[in-house]
Amino acid sequence: MPNLSRARIALVLAGTLMLAAAPARAQYEPRPVTAVPLGEDFHIEAGVSTWGPSADMSITSGGTGTLSALAGTTIDAKKDLGFEDQRMPMFNVVARPGGGHKFRFQYIPIDYTAAATLNRTIVFNGQRYSVALPVNSTLDWKAFRFGYEFDFVRKDWGYVGFITELKYTDVNLEIDSPITSEFTHQRAPIPALGGVGRVYVAKNVAITGELTAFKLPTIEDRYAGHYVDLDIYGTVNFVKNFGVQAGYRTMNLGYLIKEDTGDFVLKGLYFGVVARY
């Protein structure tokens, strides 16, 4: 009998422990892990693209010193100088130390060279170029972007963030003729703010849009400027380390610096590749 009683007590205790353990197991559930999209698992991302924008560019350069009374002609780069649309490279690097923080760099070398015969008289940098004069022209525009991006919304479907950046613009136009040669050179750091958003329409396919802009109001009729940069593109990621891109980019830059003005609008399609580590 004593052995039977001990056995009954042991069975009761075992059952009690099992009942107590069952709710505990039911309460423990592994936390769901958010899937990282195929193109978002990286620390360094580098890309190169070829961009073929249509260009609408005009520039004015007035005389200085003893020639300051000669107002510059607004020169149309295509109609007056014979510039033609052409393709150009775009280089991008994104560093992501962690989370939604990203440091961005971009460089676009924009170069145009043309030879033409003037169909009207123009004044450039205080010098007169007469109609029917042959000229050789070169436009060298180096466009840099140094930026910081923070993605404050990050989900498995994509992200939304803001961008603050510094655009450094270096524009040089030179016009040579058998009679004279002149050039105008303007450089300026331009701050800009904007936003970015990306949506994954499939596990390995993303659509991204970003817009940054800046406007400096006219100051004493001597200084003014604006910069608007819109980029919309799609990315197909074959593996997490490599993908291809296609997009539409438009850049709109305008400035007034003393006697000089410039107005540049470049817009068109581009295609490229991107690699990640």
C-alpha cells in the first residue's frame, strides 16, 4: 500500500508539472523576422550608368573692367555654337554604416565640344564675335553630389527617407575664333534638401524616386540661383550583390553671378549596373 500511494503521488505531481508547462510553451512564440529585400543587404554600393540627355543650355557673360558697359548676349549652346546631344557617364557610391544611415557621392562629367559658323553677332565676356565668324566652343561642366540620407521608414516593401546634400558645380565655357578667345568660369557649392522613396514591386525588382532642390532668391539683382534634380529609376537585382538599372533623370540649374548668367536643363533616359558588398 505505501508503494501504491507513492506511485499515485508521483503521477499527480507529473501531471501538474505537464499542465503548468503547457501554457508556458504556448506563450513562447518566436518573433517574426522582417525579410530584407534582395537589394538592401550591403555596406558599400557602387554604380555606373550611361546617360543620354537632351540638353537645353544658355549662358551669358558680360564684360568686366573697362568692358563692363558691354552687356553679354544670351548664347544658345545648340543654335549659336552647334552643340549636339550626347551620352555621358554617371558614377555613384553609397556607403551604409548601419540602419537607415547612408552617405552618398555622385560625379557626372558633362562635356560638349563643337565647331560652328555664327549666324548672328554675339558679345561674350566683353568681346564681339561677328556673324559668319567660325568658332570652336567647349563646355566643361563637372557636377558633384555629396549627400547624407536617412531612411526613417524601413519595411520589407521598401523605404522612405530624406536627403540633405551639397551639390558642387563647376562650369567653364570657352569660345575660340581666329580673332579672339574668351572664357567664363563659375564654381559654386549649392546646398539642397529632398526626399527619397523605394518600393519593391517584386522580391528582386524595385522602383525608386528621389527629388532634391534649392532656390536662392535674387539678391541686389546680382546673385540668384536654383537647382532641381529629379531621378526616377527601376532596379532588377539578379543576386544581392549585382543588379541592373534603367531610369529617367532631369537636372535643372540656373544662376546669376554679377554679369554672368547660366541656364542648363538636361533630361533623358539612362541605363547602368550596380554592385554591392
